[in-house]
Amino acid sequence: MESDVVKKTVTTTSPKETRALGYALASSLRGGDVVLLSGTLGAGKTCLVSGLAEGMRVQNPVSSPTFTLLHTHAPQNTDGLFLHHMDVYRLQDADAFLHLGFYDLITDDAVVFIEWGCQVRDVLPDDVVEIRLEQISDDAAEDNCRHVTLLAPSSKADRLVKAFEAWEASPRAADDI
């Protein structure tokens, strides 16, 4: 990652809020962006991508690519972006990741999301964006609460942080709080 990284953390209190955060973030993404998603099993990585996909207006609903490694979603409109959704949890090493053709996916008309991307961090571009999802508590009453932290290189930070701030300032339904 670039040496200058901007960090922004928000808290979501339900899967609906996590999806809504993804939706809000979608408009700030540009073709060629690579987003690494990290967090434990069940932290909400696929839930966030589901909201991103909605916001990007891609075809077909998102599901976890755990067993297929890659799902590609075409845009509904010709001026939209493709969404490449990868899950590298099952890969042995970074070489296996590169053999999937990762660098062929980075194009001006696509955004790449990589779940469990920390495993291949060393071979990712320097200007990768990272989003960390972390459950706040093991307490069942707070099970849906997440800290969602954006780590954006300074070259991309303004547009991405603005999306996080816009989501944070938006009203949320009472049943989501």
C-alpha cells in the first residue's frame, strides 16, 4: 500500500447497515480499483460486497465465491463497471492467486474485490484499498455490530472517505439501530 494511508472507521449495527454502507461506497469506486476485504469468518465481507453490487447496479445477486474463487458480475448498463468478486481463502499461496489471472482483471471498466486478500497482499498493487470488518463483541446481543475500517491510499482517499462520511451522516431506520 502507498506510504500515505488515510483511515476512517464507522460502526454498523446490522447486516442491513453493512449492505447500505457498501451501497454508499459504490458510487465512489472507479475502474481499476482493487479492494482487499479482511475480517474473520462471518464478519460481513460478502454482505458488504452485496451492497456494493447493488450500488454498482450489476447483473445477478452476489454470493460468496468461496468454492469457485471468482464471480464476475456484468453491469446492467453499458456505462457501468464490471464487478470481479474473488475469495482467496482456499488458495495455497500467492502464486496460485497470480495463476488465476488476477492482473488481467484490473481494467478501466471493472472493480476487483478480494475477500481474504491479506493472504495475497504482497502481490497486490501498491494503491490497493483495504476494508477491514471486525465484530465488536462475542456477546450475542451485539453480534451484528461491526467496526468497518477503510484504509485508502492518499491518491484515492478523498472520494472513498467522503462515501463513508455520507453514509455515516445518513439517517437510519429505527429497526437498524
